[in-house]
Amino acid sequence: MAARALRWLPATVMAALALPVFAGLLGTVAPAFGLMAVFGQAQPGWSVFAELLAWAGFWPALWLSLKVGLVATALSLLVVVGLVAIWQGSRSFGLFRHALAPLLAVPHAAVAFGLAFLIAPSGWLVRLLSPWATGWQRPPDLLIVQDPGGWALIAGLVVKEVPFLLLMVLAALGQSDASRALLMARSLGYARPVAWILAVFPHVYRQIRLPVLVVL
């Protein structure tokens, strides 16, 4: 009897987790097709999509979102690969891994907000250099945070995601026999960064593809 009950336990747990998600998805999709009972609209149709596509800012906003996501992901991965490729196999790499633990304990969003407070026109950098170095008595009229190109957002996302990807890469190194592959590549005359990218990174990337997609 107990074994039969345990057999149904995974399906029961999955149903309990899926039902709220399905309800939330239904509550999101239904208004997209014009089903908004709260506003007295109960006729399904494509008019909402037509209004969205007719909005003048839709395509620029879509392009900005894609640019921010792709560039931030690429830069985050590039920074992490560069750090590990340069340091793995060196004496300071072990110290680096230990120093990373306190950084990972900091909430990622807090790091991004800290960057915003640092680079804002009235942020800490401007306060540190003003007025003796800049001559500014008031915050400059510079559009740094929320700039139209999304570059401040990209910088914030890179600062937020680099520790996460770095943790994923370090976890993958232990499962990919990275030290032996790096040693073999070094024995062929490659410098450490080149050897790591050629011999270790392909094995590591296979294990961090999902985290990279999560970041994206």
C-alpha cells in the first residue's frame, strides 16, 4: 500500500507545482487575446497584437531588449572565460577561488544597484572627484543611468552575472578533467590562456550551456 502511494507521489508533486504555473500562464495569455473580464472585454481577437505592432516604440524597444540581452551575456561569458583562462593552473588561482566565496554571498541585484549608485551623475565617483577635480558644484546633466543605448544596463547586468557564471565554470572544471587537459596543451607549447581556451573551454561550455541560457 505504501509503495503504491509512493508511486503516485512524484506525479502529485508535479501537479501541485504545475497548477499555479498554469493558472498564471492562463492569466497572462488570455488578456493578450482580448479576454479581460475585469474590463468587460470577453471577445477574443487579435486586436491587442495589432495595437502593439502599431505602437511606434515597439520595434526600437524590441531591438534594445535583444541588444542588451545578447551583449550582456556575451560580455559576461567573455570576462569569465578570460579570468579562468589566465588564472587556472597558477598559484594565485586557489586564493582567487577562496576570495570568490564572500562575493558570491552578496545578492547579485545589490551589486547592480551598487554600480548604479557609483556611476550616476550624483553618484559616489562624482562626489569623490567634485568639486576639486571636476569643478562641478551640482550633478552634471548626463544621461548615464537609463541611457537610450542601454549601456548602463548592460554594465549592470555584466556585474550581476559574472559571479554567477564564474561559479558555474568553477563547478564545471571539477567534472571536466581540466587540469590534465591544460597540462597536455601546455606541453605542446601553448601559453596558458590559449591552452585553456583550446583544450578546456569546449568541455566546460558543454556543461554551462544551460546557465548561459539562463543569463541570456
